[in-house]
Amino acid sequence: MNSTTPLLADDTLLAMAVVIALLVSLLAAVVAGVLARADGATLPAAASRAGTAFAASLALATALVALLR
């Protein structure tokens, strides 16, 4: 695709799928961090759990997007 070609529908859907995967992963990270804090974890431990949840859910979501593409 050169620079003058407009985005195709497939490219737009792929971009939307990646953005949705990112937002869902961010939501999972926030929920994991809040639940960790509510469980009595320290702030660094809660941030670590949130980061782990973010990475795992983003990896899973992008793998699903790649599989279905």
C-alpha cells in the first residue's frame, strides 16, 4: 500500500480490533490493581499485578486478533 492509497476496510477493522484489545487490557489492569489494593497488597505489588494482567490480556487479545485475521 503506498502513501496515496486510502485505508481499506480490512485495515480499519484491524486497527479497531487492536484499539479494543488495548482498552480491554487496560480495563483488566485497572481492575486487577484495584482488587489487589483491596486485598491489602502494597502499591508496588498492586502495580505489578496490574502490569501482569495487562500484559497477559493484551497478549491473548492480539493472538486472537491474529488468529481470526
